[in-house]
Amino acid sequence: MLKDMKTQTHLKPGQKGTKQLVEQYGDALLCVRYRYDEKRGVRLKTVENIVEEKPCRRSPYQDET
């Protein structure tokens, strides 16, 4: 479903249009996207937020050399 939609706008917290979401999610809010589903003729507002944060010993992206 999402792969068929076009993302028109990508906003960072604090930009115009994110005020209520910043109030709702606080520092956990990473970004807000507006996606358009042309098949159904609707606009979707999506948020990306942090749901868990915990310490780790090393980055999972480091090479094992």
C-alpha cells in the first residue's frame, strides 16, 4: 500500500505543520510525512517516532574485522 503512494512533504519537528504532533510526541518525534494515495484520492499524514531507546555495547553497523 505505502509503496504505491507518493510522499509530497517531509517535515522535521518544529517546522510549520508539526506543532500539535510535537506537543503529542515530544522529543520522540523524528519526522512527519504527507503521503498521497491517488487510487483512493486521500492524503495520509504519517509520523516517525522513537518507541524504545536502550544502551548497547556496540553499533550493529560496525564491520566485524
